[in-house]
Amino acid sequence: MDFDIVIVRVHDGYRVAHGHLHLASALNISNEAVAFVPGEGNVKVVKSRRGFLVGKDNKWLPVLIN
């Protein structure tokens, strides 16, 4: 499978594994993007004042930078 944006789940959030530039570009255009998480499927990523957040099942977790 070929996914443009792949993020992985870590303990208290998510990390971008593939497609950093695709994600940044999509979020600059519309403030939201769709990414693939292995084991979870597609999730929505949004840009907010608190940073990038991943939404799945009415729960929002951050995209971790460090």
C-alpha cells in the first residue's frame, strides 16, 4: 500500500513516520488532513492553536514533535 502520510501511535500521542512535507502542506492549505495509522486505519489530523492533533473516536491526541 502507498500512503502519503503515515503516523504511528506512541504512549501519549502520535509521531509522523512518513510524509512530513505532505502533512505540512495539507495543513497549510485546509487546516486538516487524513493520515494512516498502522493498526488503527485512517485518522483526521487538524491544526489548532495547541499544535497538530489527531482525532479518532471523539478523542484528540497530539502529534508529538520531540
